[in-house]
Amino acid sequence: MPLHRLSRHLQGRRDRVAAHTRDGRQAVNSIAAVSGGQRFVGQSVHRKEDPRLVSGHDTYVDDVTLPNLLHVSFLRSDVARARITRLDVSAARQAKGVHAVFTAADLAPAIKGTLAATMFLDSPMATLRVLADGDVRFAGEAIAMVVADNRYLAEDACELIEVDYDVLTPVIDFERAAADTTNLVHPERGTNVMAGGGVDHPELDAVFASAAHVFTETFRQHRQSQVPMEPHGIIVRWDQYDREFRVWSSCQRVHEVRATLCRVLGVGEHSIHVTQRDVGGGFGQKGAMRTEQIAVAVGAYLTGGALKWIEDRRENLVSGGHARSDRVTVTMALDDDGTILGVRLDHLEESGAYPVGGNIGGMIAMMFSGPYRMQRLGWSSASVFTNTCGRNAYRGPWNLETVAREQMMDLAARRLGIDPIELRRRNLIHVEDLPFKNAGGMTYVGVDPESCLDQALTMLDYESFRREQAEARSQGRMLGVGVSLFIEPTALGVGTLIGTEAAHVKITLNGQVTVALGTGGHGQSIATTMAQIAADELGVDFADVSVIEGDTDISPIGGGTGGSRSGVIGGAAVHQSASQVRDKVVAIAAHMLEAAPNDLEIAQGRVSVRGTPSRGVTFGEIAKLAYVSTAKLPPDTDAGLEALTRYSTPSITWANACHICTVEITDTSEIKLLRYIVSEDCGVMINPMVVEGQISGGVVQGIGAVLHEGFVYDDAGNPLTTTFLDYLIPTSTEIPVLEIGHMETPASGPGGYKGVGEGGAIGAVPAVRNAISDALAQA
């Protein structure tokens, strides 16, 4: 990319390395001086969201109040698979405070289109049902919806509904489901296989036959819930006079909510206004509408009122969406010096009854080679239905490729008698190899896994730890160290809705700046980071920039927030729009000051003549001319100070990281995490504090995935982990101080940013698993 197309602060390459010492102090090594006028990007500016959130002045869906608001509760199936032989709602309809009770048959006449998310309209996923109709296909599936004066009365009325079942044998074991032709989750499909595919490499059989070493191992991940702090929620009001649906939703994509409701209700987009207020996490679970949320919207239309449903924690755990639950068998061929010659994968994943995303399929092949020079790769993959809660996206949905690969690297190293770090080094991609096409056909650019490995090992002092480990072993103690390396695809969706984002940047009459985006932040600090970008590009103070997102009447159409996309694609859109506004500001200021544009400079929302700061005009004065005294504008200059541009990513943006975990296993088999180290390269950091928050949150979820979390069904399909007494999540007492180092290799897009939202969760699982295996291997 020519230098003139790079943001000012990137015209001198910046590879800043920042790490945290054991006591939490930050150490910064500026390898190259920053050139240009960067003022806010790269700084740990305090979050704009925090004063509102930490003081209790936030507004979640449950905080929205409307006159005559009615409340919804759902009756759910308590069996995994059965025919409904009788459904009697008559007593519930007569109960105190009940306004309506809906079954699938009651809602059907108002449903005009498919319930699937927009991006999955052509997918092989099961056809969603707004309520169970004739049978139930997992324990927790909604059967009837009660509308009452309050939630208590609605719950009481649910108890009055009578349901008789003809219980059938459920499909629970996903590893047997594919071959089961007798018990089918969806009989109309004739198979339990949702989708499958694969490609073998023509040389693999010969490679395996002649290789010095061939190792095979199977790796599994158990089922998890995303466990957002705030479960799902929605309020829908149908205004029969304005013919408009007003929707407040806890979601990640307001435009997806509107698009789905337009299809289902058969109305135009002008008839639906969706607002996303504060959202207490999503992690992929809120990327598409729940069928219960759709039922609430249909119910609002049929009752002509305003309905509210707030999912409780048990509902979220049993039916809010699950993730992971997959296995892969890896066969790896290596030569005598440890060079990987070829790999074959046999992958199987569980989709549950009604998946709404998160299936990885071919992505395990696309990403399995990770940061290594694997020469040949063959793979097969299948997704299967079971009578369980449906699969959903979860922070790094494809993480099994990293989990299996990094565990396989350690396993191979032990069998070869090679240090696991040395085996990785013998196969690592180097900077000089770039652009590098991996075995899955993906072309890497802008990554440096070797530097992240070196930094993380230095932070740990790897050789010192190995000496400490040997000394501990002589004392009967078990210490272990686990490493994981990965390359992460961020800003996915090239050529689709999630691969594009728009930003509307506007300078108001008083000279302040408003940025409207189609993103949908739910903990990513988007209001802060996008304000930093706009402030730098326009030359205004960070405090003078406000960011609006999550409102279909204001926000440009966009893909929302998820998939580590908002900083990369949304940030690029802000760059573009702010740059256009800046150019117009300079042109008008040059006219007002009777100066050449090249002689002007911008600082603190004021344009002045370089070398003569007293000759200047404020953004407010320029805005007055642009909006009010338009006759005084330069010739051929349109009124206003705003720009709406759309950025579409031309390719995947690659990030990479190295995670290291050390553990001790006690005599009572307790696993103690001693240290946890991350070296992350997410490109230019907009806000290092925000970056570290994203990494830390992901790491904690990855640790939880190994040591605490796991959703369990019995053989009859009954959920056994329906409260936080049974479904365990880590707390601060189980997590060591996280030591985070940074490498900054700018990406090629505007700003040089890479995504960072998912990496922590991807790298943590194999790092912890490998540390435990290493400790046991030393016993």
C-alpha cells in the first residue's frame, strides 16, 4: 500500500511491544518512533461507557418501562423427544391476569416467512419453529406462550397448562447419531446428518506409508453455554395506529433483528424500529433472534399491545444456545527431524436440534495448519443433529482446530523426545515466508508467530521454569507448562453483510462530532475506540465525539458486532468518513481564512494557519457557515459537514498470538494455575486497556472451558446442569494475574487494526490442557 494511503500515524511503521510485569507494572519498549499526529489512538483512554455502567445509570431491556406493558412466560418441554398427544390451555386462559395463551397453531396465521437468520437462509440447518408443533425435539423447547399482567401471573398460568406426551427414544450421543437411521431428530429429513464434506490430499496415503513417524490421537471438547451476564430479552410494542412495531432487544445486530421480523411478519422495514440499549454480553449467543423473541413479536401483533420477555437463567442454560461439543481425530506424519509431512482430520460436531450458527465444518481444515508449514492436509467433517439444545456461535467457534493442533504438537514432541518448543520452531512460518498459503488454502499476510513465541518465552523465562520443574519433580511435586500458538482470522465475511460496515460522521452546529455505526457493542468498548479514531482523524478532543450504534432508525445498515470485526471494518469506515469530513473542513476553513489548504493545521477542533496560530477558525464557526450561512460557502461546495461511507473488507485480516500456562497438580489432584502469559499481535492497538480487557475475558472463558464449565445431559436427554450450582464458571479466586505482552504489526487496512475479540478464548484451552498433560508426563 502506498504511504500516502496509510493513516498518518502508520506512515512510520510502529512495532510497539508492551508487557506487564509480575506486579502489574507496564513496561514499554518503543522500537520505532511514532511519526504523524496520533493523539488518542494507541492510548489507554478511559472508556466512555464506564461512568454510566459503573454508577448504575445503564439501561438494559429489563429497565425499559412502557404503559400497559404485559409480560410473557413460556411453558417448556420437560422431555427430549416425544409426540404431543394432548395440549390443553383452557385453564390457563381463564387464570387471573392472563390476557392470552398462544400455541403454535395460534401464531401460525400471522407468520408469513422463515424464522432463520438472514445469513443462514440457504444453509442446511433445520427449519426453526416458533413453538413446538405436534412434537418436541429437545428438553426446554417452548410449547406455549402465556401473556399476563406480570411475570408471576404468567408463570402461574403456565403451571395450569396440561400436556400429554408419547415419549420417544431421544438421540443424545452425537458420535452415534450419524449412523442412527431409526431414531431421527427431524424425521422429515431422513437423516441425522445436517451437513458434511471433505477433501483428501492425493499424496497422503503414500506419505503415511513412508513417514518415519505417524501418530494418531482423538481430541474432544465438551458442550458449553456462552453464559452472558444478561440473558436474552425483548420488548415489542405494536402501534396499530402508526402501523409500526417498536422493538427493544438485547442483541448483537439490530439490523438482523429488523430483517428477521420483516420476513416473519411480512411487513416493510419502515414498519419496524429496533433499538439495542445496553447489552450485558453476548459472545455469539445473541447474533440471531431466538424463536421465543419472534413469538413475542407475533404475540404483540395479535394482542395489539406491548409484550416483554426476559429470559431467566435456567431458560438460558437449557435453551439459550450451546456451543463446542465436537471431536476430531488427527493423524500426523513427521520425518526424523520432526518436520510435519502431512495431516489427516476426521471431524464430527454436534448441532443439537435447532442450530442457529457456530458450525465450523470446513473451517477446521482451513485453519488447522495454524502457524506451521504443513505440506499436505486431508479432511472430512460432519455436523449431526441430536435431541439437545441447538448449537450457537461462541467466541472463536472454530477453536477446535487450535485445541487439537496444539495438543497434537505436544503429543508428537513427547513421543519424539523433542522439547515442544523446539518442535514448533522446526515447523513455524517465518516473516520471510509471507505471503504464505497454508495447507487449507488460506493466504497469510501480516503475521509474525515467531516473535510472539519469543516474547512469551522471554516473559516466562522458559529455561528457568524447566529447571524449576526438574527440581520440583525431585521433591515429588508436579509442575507443567503448556504452550499454544495460533493464527486467527478476523473481519471474516468477505463479500457478505458482515464483511462491510458504514459510518456516518457529522460535525454538529456547536462543532462537536457524532459518529453513527451499524455495529452492536455488548462489552467491546466501541463507543470509546471509535471515538478515538474519529478524534484523531478530525483533530478534535476525544470528549467532543459521541458514538451512536444499535438503532435501526439512526445507524447505517451493518453487520453488528461479532467475529472480531468491529475494530477492523467499523474502524476503517470511521477513518474513511472522518477523512472526507476533515477534507471539507479544511476546504471551508481555507476559504474563510483566505489561505491555501496546505498551509492549514488542525488541533483541538480549530483550524489555523501554520506558523500563525492567531489566524484560525473553530469547528463551530465552520459548521455555522456550512449549515446556516450557506451562501458564503466556497463555490461548488455543498452545505453541511457530514459524510456516510461504507468500507468492505477485501480479505481476511489475520491476527496471531502465543499463550503459555504453568500449573501445579497437588497430591489431592487439585490443579493450580501458577502463571498465565499472552503475547498478542492484534495490529495497531486503538486502546491498549480495551485490548487487554478483551484478551483477559477470553482467557478466563478458555480456562473455564477446561477446568470448570460443562453442560451435561443424561441418557434420556434431561439437562443436569441447569443452575450455577451445577454449571460452574470461574471466579477471580481461580484466575492468576494475567501477564500480557503486545506485538504490533499493522494490518493493510485503514488504521492497521486487527480483531482481538476472540483470541483469548481460542488460545487458552490448549495452553491449559497442555500444561496439565506436561505436569502428568513429568510424574
